[in-house]
Amino acid sequence: MSEPENFIPESYPCNQCHAGVLQPRFVTYFTWLGAELITVPHFPAWICDVCGKRDYDEKAIQWLTMLLDPNAGKPTTNHHRTPPFPRPHPSAPRPHLDS
């Protein structure tokens, strides 16, 4: 029987010490943003029960990176913007439809 695509194992062997097992836990994640230390409580990680190796959840890292991006929330500039169509003058004759 095949595993579902979104199946997440409850634990898996540690590839660093080869003796322990990585198990899912929630930890406080620390990272630097410029000169500031940022802490994120309850961050998903896989922790080895023997050597303590930490593997962080990839989707959570991507989400955090997006949130901490210095350009997050700022409008993007589009240098290849096409100019708007010229507006007709009020005195210009309007085109009429053929019926």
C-alpha cells in the first residue's frame, strides 16, 4: 500500500549520529535580522533524541523568511509598465456603431 503524498512520519533516523531518532517538537527558533536577534516561539522542528540535531520544518522556514523580508508589504515597482491609452477630449467626435 502506498503512502499518501502529504504523509509526515512520526519519527525518522538521525543522519548525523546514526543512533538517535528525529522526532517532531515545537521549539523556540532564533535568527538574526541585521543586528537584531529574532525569536519565534512554538516553531516546528525535528529533534534527535541522542545528539540533539535540529531539522526545521521547510515550509515554516519559507513562511518565516517571507515575513522577515525587508521588502514585505512594500509595493513593487514595475519598470516595464505600458503607458495608459490617451483619453479622448470632450470636444472630439465619438465613434458611432454601424447597425
